[in-house]
Amino acid sequence: MSVRITRTGTEVVLDHNELANKGKRTHAEIDSYLQELDDAREDKPSLKDKFRELKDKDDEQDRQLDAVKSDVSTFQARLNTLSSTVSAAEAKNQTQDLRLSQVEQKNAQQDQAILKLQSDVSSNPNVEVVAARRDRDGRTFPSLKARLDDMQGKIGTGGSGGNNGGASSSSFDLQTPINILLNTFRDAETHNRSAYRQNNMYVDVFSDSSGIDTEKSSSFGIINGTVLPGLHDTNIIMSSPTEPAPYRVSSSSDTSDYPGWLGLNGVLTDYYYSNGVTPPAEGHWWQIDFSIPKIITKLAIKPLRISSGQYSVASFTLQGSHDDTNWTDIYAGSHVNTDSETEHNFTNTTAYRYYRMAKLRSHRSANPVIYTGWHEIKFYEIIDAVTLVTKAVNVGRSPNKIITTAEYTDAVTFDLTLDGTTWVKNIDLNKLLDTSSLKGTNLQLRANIPATGSLKSLGFTWYDDSMLIEMPDKEGGGRDQSSTKPLVDVVAATNILRNAYRTLECTNQGASVRHNLYADAFVNSSGVDESKSEAFQIRNGKFIKTAGVPFNWKDLGVQTASSTGDWNNSSTGFRPYKSNSTSPTYAVEKIADDNAIATPGGYTDYWLHSSTSADLFMKWVTPVEIYKIILWMNGSLGQNGHDYCDHQIFVKNPSTGKWEAVTPRINLASKTDKGVHGDGSWHYPINLDYLINEVKVTVWNKSSYMTVTEIQILQASDKNPVMVSKAIPLAKAPTHLLLDAEYEGNASIDLSFDGGTTFTTGFPLNQLVDLSTFLPGNSLVIRANLSDKAVLNSIGCIWYDKDTLPTYTDTVGGSSGGNIPGMIQVEKYGVIASPVSPSEVNITIPYTSNYRLPPIEVLKFAPGEQNYTHEIASFSSNEASNFDHDHYMELEGTLRLKTDYLIEMTEDVVLPSGNRVYSLSLDVNHFSRIEKIKVN
């Protein structure tokens, strides 16, 4: 192909060579042109830079577009999920509307039936013969008309199917939480527990003042677990200047050998004494810090009897202070020189935290300021009407319902607040209070106790919407298939037994048989066949391993001493052990010569002293585990005034370095009292969780001389403990039995029905066991085999024969879910049930019920006993394996929902930036809310 260019005009046309030469430029020319372009462009980007900028913008827009597409996909997925949730909620609402209509229709039918029956009863007086009906315990029931009126009231107050926080008066089991509170009171008293919270329940039995807001309460006195107005002894017994907490006692002469706290320690032979210490300008003082303000209006002083009372306090000034700095005179008293305790009554209307006995003077004619003191002093506080406010209990979220119960005398009233400011006054006890209108999460109660009243215990339980769930209707369908089964609620029966244990503990009773129930809390050995049991001792309500042979003192390398010396040696320090042949007569070494049997009438084989009291110390090299201490005082068997003495035994805790009493003070009946064994020996089982190498025995003189022959410490038995019960007579051979035991460590239980001849080993606990394959008999014996360190706290069983075993007809299917009336009650203690996975207890009421009561009342009674408290389950940690539970439940002493979940994530995509996108599957139906998600 060719191109021809035709041009008109007269100008000269350049040839192709000339045209070609036009394009030739030198490098210098080109560089100058480029420099000229750069100069003209100034700071504007070059074309290459513009192309690069456009490309970067394009890439960024692509990335943003990808992100938008991802967000759109996510939003679409969420929208689909939300749409599904809305559809499910609409379907659920339709179902609830249908059920609501059915309930309203049933209520209307029941109302009509009841009105008809009431009409029949009113028109036919003969029907009132129902009032004469009695049950097997002889109780008389109300008339049919009264029952119908009561049932109509219960149905009527149930509303028209609406929701009042999940519990209407017709569906909420009010008595169970009240009984649980009352039972918890008894348990707290038994174990001397301070105020405490458990799940959605709070109780205080006033074992101390830890649950009381002392700043908001008026003055109050707690006497033996009861809050009482009136004039009361503060009942403070000090064991050191700061013990028991929170009290503190001090004096201006605490540098002496007789510090201030010895004048308030409950021991009348001890005393506070200034002992010549130089006093402050106004004289010696003695003071106490009560930690809280008290109105003191009375003192009682036991005078010091040194030199016929010359050194005892003769005059004093009682002062009060709020800050331990500024003091106010309250009362100036003079004290007569007498052996008797003298009381001082005075007027005081101000509550002071600190009280001081100031300007102390004695009866001495010379130096009455530097010598003064007393044996014991008591303080009495006046308490009029009491306003007692509990400390705030954080309930997590505003509760909709609250139940309060209390045990009190006279006209005590109670107020309630959730915010500490707005009080609802004079609330009703033992009722389900609607508190939905109150705001706040800090629950407090205020008890207003009149001057003639008292308060023994106080408790409450609370519920929010998640804890109260309506009872669903029973549904079913299909063909009926019936069978007869035992009607025994294993959980309820177990808790009946455990309530029986607590009752035995509270009343200090031994093993008990009631109707078809046996229980033993080992308050004593009355239920134990000691001839068949092995290696056991009963200590503080516990069946534990007993002691074996005594330790040999010489092998332990014992050192001994007496704080007040002995007949031949007044040294108070430890000194090396000496053998019996070389130790002096009546020396302290005699109590550790491994010779417990003294020769009657002898004078050389026991420790002896004539003082008022003495402390005998024993210390050895290597700490050991002990199970029993035996104190022998059979020295001269009462000859020449060498008699038996009161005593108390202590051991030193190596971790605290303090002496701890392992026996109370034992006060003998007389100076010749030889003890229950009749041989001058006193045996004390010891149950410690630590090893010891020091023992102290304090003795008090009851005659001319105190004698101690030997102190023996016994090591563990080489056998494990075995508990064999005494035979329990049964009226008939049982067909079913439920066995329960409370223990620590390892234990196995065996049962015999022929009086202990043939045992079935490894009998299961907390199950209703069919005994049809067992050897029949009517003499029940329980055998518990414990491991070395095991502790058996209680044991019991409930049995049934063919006449007493409650049964029901189990109907499967049916057009209306079977003909058996039923009830589903949702547990309300720390459990949030969902429609997908409800937590429920199914209680079936048979035709053949022996109660002869309308079904609505059956839950209030237990077979054979009255006034028992029923719990759902205790869920103690050693029982967790007995329960089948879902993966989202935790059993660790309580039954609760898990709060922490570990969920594996999967990698979905890698972004252009290199970051990765992970996802996890979460079923929202299993959670009420999600508070935090942490990625590891």
C-alpha cells in the first residue's frame, strides 16, 4: 500500500531527506527541552505519576468494593436469621394464645362445676358428713363446701391466664421456699454460721453481728442468737488484749505482770493489777474498745482480795469517748471493801464506743494511786426498742418478687428497700411480694423491734423474670399403655432423711426410728452396736477412726515441766526427761514415765502440788498424729488429801503457735470422783488436722493436794473404722428401701435384713432399690466400712413394704395425655430454664393416693411425717457423679448454669491484606445474654 500527498501552492516542498533531518536533535538540545518542560511544570505531577496515582485509586476502590460486598453478605445472613427468629416468635405467640384460650375455657368450666357443687352442698346438708372424714393420723379435714370455696378462691386469684412475673397465686409453690428458709435457719444454728447468702437466698440467725449494718441500726444486744432489747451483760470474755475480735482492752499499767485483759477474762482467780507501776497524772486507768457504740448503764466489779482487799479499787470515774481522745465523765463511783461482787447503776443516755475506768484508787492507806485492780469487771448495756438494719445484699438485678420470713416475738414489723433510700414499710411476711415497681439491686430489711419483743432469725429469697416460669399444659396422644410403678420421689425422700439428721443434731438426740424411717447423726453411740463395730470413736457428731496403743514417751524423747513447779522443784522451764528411778519424789517427770498404773497408797509414782492451780507441759522432739489423750489421776487414791482435780487439756497448733483447747474444763463432782471408768482415768478422743509435739494440762485443786499419775497420748489404730448399727426391727419384710449417708472420704455400705448374719455388700445410696432379689427378713442392720481418714457424719434409710409402698399407674399416650392428673414445677434456685431445655420435676398423682385430698394440696404432705422441709437436691460436690446433667450445667456444690464456654473457631477466608477471618457457631437459644467474648 502507498500514500500519495498532493499539495497546492507555491511554497517550496522539502524533499524527504530534509524532512528526515528535521527530527534530528542533539542530546544537549533534548535535555534543554526537557529541562524547559520541567521548569514549566513546576510542582505539578508528571504524566507517569498521574497514571500511577490513578492506578492506586483504582486498587483502593476495588478493595472497598470487596469490603462492601462482604458487609452486604453479612447483613443478608443476619437479616435471614432475624426473619427466622421473628417467624418462630410469631409461631410461639400463636401457640401461647391458643393455650391461653384453652386455660380460660378450662377455668370457666371449673367455675361452673364448682358453682354447681356448691349449690348441691348448700341444698343438701347431708353432704357435710364429709367434715367428719379423718385420715390415718386422726386429723379432721374441712367440709367439702369449705374446700370448694378455697379451691374457687385459688382458681379465681389465678387471673385469666396473664403473666405476673411468672408466678400467680394459683401456680406458685409458696410454702417450699418458706420451708427452705426455716430449714436453713436450723442448719445455720447447728453450725453456728454467720449471716450468709446462697444463690437467691439470704439468712441470718444472729450468731454474731456480721450481717447487721451497725451504722444504720440503733443499739442492740445479741443474747444466745436472739436480738433483745433491755439491760444486758455485754458478756465479753477476753483471751488476750485483742481477742476475741473486735474488742480491745488496755490499761496504763500493761507493762506489769497483770495486764488489763486479765480483769475481763472470766476467770475469777485471775486479776488486773497495777502492781506499783508509775501512774499518769490523774492516776491509773483501764479501758475497753467495744468497736461499736453502746449505752452502758451498769457495772459489776469483783474486788481484788490481795491483803484482805487493801489493793482492790476503792474509787473510780467512768468515762466515755467516741474517738479515744476526748473523754466525758459519766459516773463517779466508790467501791466498798468486800468479797462479793458489787453492782454500780447509773444514768447514761449516750452511746460511746470507748469506756474508761479512770482516776483509779485502792483501799491502801499508803500509795493508793500506784496499787489498784480487781478480779473481774462486767459491763451492762441498755437497749430499748431496736431498729435493726441488715447489710445490703446485692441481688444482681432488680427482683420482681420477694419472700421474707422471720422468727420473732411480740409486734415486730419489717420494712424493705432496694436502693437504701426508698423504704416499703410494714411488709407482709410469708407472702410473694411484688417489687417490680422498685428500682435498685441492693436489698436491705429493717426490723422494728419493740421493747418487749425479740428477733431470732431473718431471711428472704428473691426472684426475677428468669427464675419464675409458668407451668405448661400437659399434652399427648396415641394409645394408652399402663403399668403400676412405685411412687417415691427419691430426692424428696433423701431430703426427709437429711432434715431428720439436722433435727437430731439440734435436739441432741441419738439414733431414731420413726414409722418407716431410721436416722442417726452420731450425737452419741446409742445406735451403734459397739460389740461388732471396729476401731471407732464418736467425736462432735462424727464417726471416725479411734486410737491405738499409747506412744512411748522415752521413744519420743519427751521433755516435761510444770509452770508452777512441783513438790521438789519450783523451776518453771523445760528440763530434760529423767527416768523414774532418778527423778525426785512427786517430780513432774512422773507424768511421763510410761507407768499409768500406780500402786494404791504409794507416794512416789505421781506428780503432786498444793497450789490452787497448775499447768503441766509436755513437749517432745518429733510431731506426731494423735487420736486420744488419757489423763490418769489414780495416785494415792484419795489418801492424805491426795485427791482428784478439775482439769482441761490443750495442744499447741504448730502453724499459729497458740494453745487450742481440745476439751472443755472438766469439773469433777467431788474430790474423790474417779470418772466414768471408775479407775481415775479420763479418756478424750482427739480429732486434729495437724501433727503436734506439745500438750498442756491445766489442773485446779479441789482439796489439799493435786495429783496426776500419767498423761498418755495414743496413736492411730492399725484398723480402719467399721460402723455396725444396732438391729432395727421392721414390722414387715420390706419390698423397697432407700439408703442415704453423709460422709467424707471413701465409704461403702452393707445391709442385712436378718439381724446381721448375712450382708449384701456395696448397697447403692440415694436410689429406690427393689428388694425382691434380697434375702427376706425383718431385722435391719447397716454396716459402714470407712477408709483410714474417712468421716461418717450421718446415716439413715426409709423402707416400704407391700402395704405402705405408694404406687401409680403409668399411662403412656392417650388422647389427652393420659388420665393421670399431673403437675410440672420448674426449679427456681440458680437455674434458668428455657422452652428448649427446661429444668423440671414431674410429680404424678395416682388414683390410689392414701391422702384423700384434692390434687392441689398433695404437695404439702410427706408420707408418715409432718412439717418436713423438702429441697430439690443438695448437689454437694461428692454427689455430682450421681446426676445426669446437660453439658451446659455445672455441679460443684450447687447446680448452676455454666458461665464460661470454650468454643473452637474455624478459618473462613484470607483477606488481600493477609488478615484472616474466623467464625464460630453459637446457639442463641442456650444463652439469656452474652456479657463478654474473649479471643485467645
